[in-house]
Amino acid sequence: MNTAQNATERDETGNLISSSKVEGTKVYNTAREHLGSIHHFMVGKRSGKVEYAVMSFGGFLGMGESYHPLPWDVLSYDTDQNGYVVDIDKDRLKGAPHYGVNEEPAYDRAYGRSVYDYYGISY
Amino acid sequence: MNTAQNATERDETGNLISSSKVEGTKVYNTAREHLGSIHHFMVGKRSGKVEYAVMSFGGFLGMGESYHPLPWDVLSYDTDQNGYVVDIDKDRLKGAPHYGVNEEPAYDRAYGRSVYDYYGISY
């Protein structure tokens, strides 16, 4: 644990959310279009930091879906729509880094950088 | 995102794990006794930090189980047993902070402190 961390920085008092609640939550873009839903997270083994919320996108009746990793920081929560919002055009999302259900990539630095670059945030 | 964070500190190259893999993973103590399994996480909404891995303990046929929040830092992974290890006596675990399936507490500072104190780490 990072003992140097100021205890007041620790998320508390309703600022923690259960992963069970996040999983399945819908994701919209700023045009209020429904993009997909959060399927699972990619968590740093040592840090315990959620690096990516992996969104399930597309598919039909559970088939053909793809996973789009979203850096945790590109997500904001919209109480109005009861879902997350990410500022990306639906068409642009199609070209974002993604993979099939059983094709999880290595998540190395190059991959991480490609994801962050695509969403316009610094790695 | 914490732009001051050194990119080399970021977990990478196999150091990320899918939450789908963690959920359901067995938890043992140092005496190799099976304690329970990870059910879900409590994640800081702003930080994206997993503050607790919530372990499902006890119960039978899906009934009567309780949730024991384990600070992320008390868990280590044992490749031998293919599970997590937490250094706590089975009897002592029974008295650790826990709650029933639909009784999630507020996770305020007092609660967090009580959990960290119980596991002997500084909050």
C-alpha cells in the first residue's frame, strides 16, 4: 500500500462503487447515443488500479460482440441517463482498439499507448 | 488522469489482470486453508483504485454467505494453489468486518479504518 498517500485522498463515504454495479452499466456518447456496456475491468496486479473499463460493443444475442478497452479516465457518469459517457463518435469508436471475446491482447506499453492515443489522452 | 505519474510505473506487459479472472478466484490463508473466493471489488469512482476485494465466505448452496472486504494490499497471489493468500486465521476471519449480500455498508472512513485495523495495516 502506498503509505505516503494522504488518507483524505482515499475515496470514501459513498465514493466507492461495487464492480457488480459497474459491470453491465450502459455507455453513451455525448450525443446520447448508446454505445455498449461495461463488461469487465483490466486491473493492475500490484497497484490495484483499474486501468481500463472494457466495454462490450456490437454483436447480437451474445454473438459477435467485441471488447473495447476504455481508459478509466475517459469515463464520466451521467445520472440523467444512468450510464457512463465517453466523448467519442460512434463511427470513430468502430476503429478504436478492440478485440474479440477470447482474444485478449498482451496489454503491453505499445498497446496501452495506442488506446490512450486513440482517446486523445496522454499515456 | 494523474499526468504526473511516471509511465514506467504503470502496470503493463502482463501486469494487468481481467476482473473476470479475479472474480471467483479462491482465497486461502498461510496455513493453506480455503477461506472463500473473491466475489467483486469496491472501486474508487474518481481514482479507479480497487480499495477492497470483497470475498464471499461461508454459506451453503448460495445461501447464508457473507461478504468480507479485504484491502487490496493484504492479498498476494500464490501460483502454487492458483489463488490468493491472506494472512489471517480462519477463526479470526469470522470476526472481521463483514455483511450480508444485500447489506452493503456505507464504506465511510470509519468503516475503512475498521477494516484496515482488523487486518493490521495502516489506513
